[in-house]
Amino acid sequence: MVEVAEIQCSAKGCRAPAAWRLLWQNPKLHTAERRKTWLACEDHRRSLGDFLSARGFLREVQPFAPISPRLGT
């Protein structure tokens, strides 16, 4: 059996599991359809979202669910 490393929050120094996807785009650098992703734990969802929102970059917040590593699922 292969173990999959837990996917962690993008906040500096945080090792908590990711629970949210923050999709963002810098309109000066990215095309309109391009989205970058930061992952956030419950504790950092708001602070990371506020950081992106203050710059006008935040486009969408979605729950994060890792893809199953098993084939066919």
C-alpha cells in the first residue's frame, strides 16, 4: 500500500491539513481564465482570503477534497 502525504495549508509555517481551495488571479499577470490555487486550513481560510481580496485577486473559495490515490475511484 502507498501512503499519500497529507496536503497542507499554504500559510507560512502551517502544517495543518488543507480544507479549502482559494482560487485567485493577478489580472496584471494572468489571462482572464487562469486561476492559481492556495490551500487553506480552517484557521487560515479567512486571513489568506483577506490577503488576496485586499489586492483584488481572490476569485472563488471552494471546499478542498484530495483526489483518491486508488485507480478507478
